[in-house]
Amino acid sequence: MFGLGMPELLVILLIALVVFGAARLPQIGSSLGSAIREFKKSVESPGREVPPAPPEEIVCGQCRRPLQKDWITCPHCGTKREA
């Protein structure tokens, strides 16, 4: 594991305990775990952010969000609507 042995890990844990305190270490661990979980979820399922628009709708060429017929520019990204 990165060339770290047990003594090095104990020194790092001791420094973290001194810097953050015993009460904050569980909070830091849980927030780090949830951040890693969210990252894995976003990597496993890309493209779930913007749903595809139905074919009869006009969509922005850059951000692919639906546009109304009377809009000249996209209010989301500012791109001019294609003809």
C-alpha cells in the first residue's frame, strides 16, 4: 500500500488525531466515505444528468436542453439557437 508500513500509518493517524481531535475523526471518516461513494456512483452511471428531449422539441446545440420556439438564445448556456 504505497510503501507504507504499520509504523508510518500509526504516525499519520497520530498526527490526524492531534490536528483534528478525537471528536472530529469519525465525522471526517464518514464524509470521506460518502464522497467516495458518490464519486463511484457518478463514474458508474454517466449521462444521467440531462434526460434526452422528445424529437418534436427544439434543443440547444451545446447543452442539449429543451428550448421554446420564440427563444433566440439558450437561457442555460447562452448559446445562440441554430436555424
